[in-house]
Amino acid sequence: DHIRGPLDAPVTVVEYGDFECPYCGRAEPAVRELLSDFADVRYVWRHLPLTDVHPHAQLAAEASEAAADQGAFWDMHDLLLEHQDALRLPDLVAYAEQVGLDVARFTDDLQDHVGANRIAQDVEGADLSGVSGTPTFFINGRRHHGAYDLGTLSRAVQAAGAHAQLAAS
């Protein structure tokens, strides 16, 4: 998994996302603020490119995996969500340059679809979990229903943290 935050955090927020999904783009600032407000939350991104409605989602996901192979998943993740309207190959190569990747290796990885299996595993996990849309959040393994604004996510994280504390005592 691609993880932000402490590995041993009592609360884990998993997002199934699509880099071309406008709702994922809108959720991103709330997720960022959530992570800055709660130091004890682990955030996990899992791919769910909705290729039937987002024609560039798969390539963008593969670009993030090509960046991950060079230690820059989160840098690429952030750029892709900031520039959802520019996810064509030339755009992705420009982002790779911007974050300082070996662009030849990045381009080769994209042409060879190096990240496709990793993405397919996330998609399979989404299918097994009954996830068909993005963004979909799970908090400590339980699907989060409802809004994904900062207030709603914060309350869900606080509740999950309290439940985890009770379970541990």
C-alpha cells in the first residue's frame, strides 16, 4: 500500500480513488487537512481507475506507480490530483521531470505498463469490498458512508480512534 502517516497509527483511512475523478480532487484538501489535524492517522491510497468514464485514469495510475518505483509516489499523486484536466502522456512526462524522476525510466515503465498489475490488485480488492465508485473511504476497515468533507471525516476518525482505544483497554 501507499501510506502517509505512522505505520502503527490506531486509525487507518483507506481511500479508493481515481486521479481523473473530480470528486477525488475535491476530497483531497479535506484528506490533507485531516492528516495535519490528526498525527495518529495512517492514510492509504488504493487505485480504482474508472476507465469507462475517465479515459486517462489508468495511465495516470500507472504514472503514479512508475513514480513510486523511483520513490516519488506521493509527489506524483499530489500533482495528478492538482492537474486532473491534464493527464495525457506529455503532461505525465512533464510531471516526472518536475519531481526529478529519471524520465527515460519513467517513460519506459509507462510504455511497458509496469504498474498495471499493482493497479489491478487494488481494483480486485475494491470489487471484493463492494466498491464501485470513487472516492470511497474505509476507516479502520469499516466503510464510511456519507460526506467526505473535513468535519464528517474528522468525526468518523475520532469515533474510530475512541473505539480502537476501548478495544485496546
